Amino acid sequence: MEKDVIIIGGGAAGFFAAINIAILNSSLNILILERGSEGLQKVRISGGGRCNLTHAEFIPSDLTASYPRGKKELLGPFHQFMTVDTMKWFEDRGIELKTEDDGRVFPISNTSQTIVDCFLNEAKKLNIQVLYNHSVKDISKHKNTWLLRTSNQDFYSNKILLTTGSNPKIWSLIEKLNHTIIKPVPSLFSFDIKDERIKSIPGVVVEDVNIKVLNSKLSSEGPLLITHKGMSAPSILKLSAFGALEFESMNYKFDISINFIKTSYSDCLSTLKLVKNDMSKKMTINSPLFNLPKRLWKELVISSGINTITIWADLNKSQLDILATQLTSSIFKVQGKSTFKEEFVTAGGVDLKEINFKTFESKINDNLFFAGEILNIDAVTGGFNFQNAWTGAYIASRSISEAS
């Protein structure tokens, strides 16, 4: 079977690119190949099933700061297709969007099915063919035409766009085409921590903390969630993304220091001394300070060697010192990682030096394009990985349609 354009990977970037190619050049015959029985699975689970489309950051240089890998390469592309363009694209197709307080952008419907239906309806309307259960087994070049062998049949195409995400089998095929694959390692993950201070308080959220990885330059701040296995939420996930390679080299065993109140030790101790005088007859364990959750405060007080019935007036200097340390620099041992929900993201993929970011075309093979996480680009959680997919897919689609 012969096609003008074949897109390998029926995910977000694949459908987005196919639709834009069809709009920009209606004469092209486009085919999407998906290895599974249905596509758009990552869209379905994104944002807890609500589909976090992008992030409301509208300055390209600021947006790139959320990409541990790809920051430099994405600056130019973001000047061509940015978050505002993404939002307009979906709104032009009748999807109302909302921006939440943390900057994440979702459909007002609060369901990813809205986005899935949008892609499927647009593809049908534009006569884009989608074939499921077609796992690609080989990609080769025959003169100026690409030959794709799948689990079902062979296809010929003038141009290929790969949007398969973190797929080791596809990366192996790409290596045969003389591309370099940067070894993939997990990028977004929670920290596994076994510690008496957090053992009994899963579900507790601290609104804003500062975390440092000991013996490294890694640090982050933001919300923290205590989980059944350890810790998660943006402060942890940002660390996991920016420290992906370092943590992998440590075998995911390292120590972190958490400042739960983002106040210096000396200022914290001064506050505790004032409270000791002002609330002298109240029990310490029942007097949470610094807007900390009551359950976390209780655990930090107990771990400071303070009895559950001790009143403020009876605290000695050593107990105040230890409590101030617990609040501003608690040490926790990370003993492993857990994948963040189902949204598995990796650092690694096609070496960025081998891609022309003005077109998202291979510098090694003509008429071979890439978009999304198949490249060595990844970001923190919050819609940034999708924005990379939309931007790359749009620029690749424009390049494909103009050159055909």
C-alpha cells in the first residue's frame, strides 16, 4: 500500500500532526499506524483522566525552563507554536478550556474523552486513515521511498513522522537508520521513603516546601504530598525530572532535606521561643504553627522528643532546637521510586543533535520526521510534555505539507 505520509504512533502528537497536515495540504494521502487496538491512551489518562493540555505560560524563554532536556532546542520552536496557539487550536474546534490556579489547562468538560473525540472526529472529517493493531517491525529506505513492514502488511511512503513516545522497539529501528539513542531513564516519579514521621499520615499535603538533595546541587520547592509509599506532588516530581540522570546513577538511594516552613532555622527558633512564652500552658502537640497540617505537626513534635502531654512552658532548649531543625531541615532517606500514576515519562530518546528543530526533520535521513517524547525531550508535570508534543507535531506537519 502506498501513502504520501505515514505517521507511526496513534497518540496525541500523531493525531495532531495528521490533522494539521490534512488542513495545510488536502491533496496528501495520510495514514496513522497504531500498534494497539486503540490509540490516544496517554491522552485518556493525562491529568487524572481530565487531560492536562498545556500550561498557561506564555513567554517562550520561561516555558523552556520546565524542560530538563530540550530547553535550548525548544526555544525557537516555541516562538513558532506556543501555548496560546495550542489553546486557540482546540477552542477553534469548539472545546472550551479553563486554566486552574496552578497554571494547568483543561477542557471545561473535565474529561479527556472530549479531546479524544475531537481528534477522532477531525481525523474522520479529513479522511485520515487510521489502522490499529499494526506494530511496525522494520523501517528501511528504497531509493526515495520508505518501506514499512508491520505485523499485518507492508507500506510505502514518501515521508514518515515518528510519534511513538518512549518505545524501545522503535528506538532500535531508528538506530538501524544511523540515529543515536540516548539511554532512557525514568523522569517523573515519586520517592519511596520509609520513615516513622510519615508512616501514619498518608494524604497529608504541605502547601509549600523547600527540598534539597544532599551532596548535590539539586533542589526544588512547591507542594508536597505524603503517600503510602513516601512522597510525591510537584516539589518531588520537579526534582525527579531535573535529577533523572543523577538519581539513576545513585540507584535511587539518596538523602533529602526538607524545610517544611521555608523559614530559616534561626527565625524558626525565635518564633518557637516567643510561642513558649505566649502559649505556655497549652500542649505543644495541639498547637500547630506555620500553617502546617495538624497530623504532620504532631509527628514532628513527637520526633523531637516531646511528650504528647508536654506544655510549651516545659520545653527545654534541646527540645526547641530539635523541633526547629525538624521544621527547617528534616532529613529523609529515599530508598527507591514509584511511577507517577500511569503517566510514565522518560529522559532519553533520539539525540537532539541529529534533529533540525526548524522542521523537526532528521539531519541524517531525508523525509524522516520526529515529534514528542520519542526525542530526548522531557518536562516536569503540568501540561509541559503535551506542549512539546503539540509544538513538534505542528512544525513537522507544516514542513511535511509544504515540501510535498
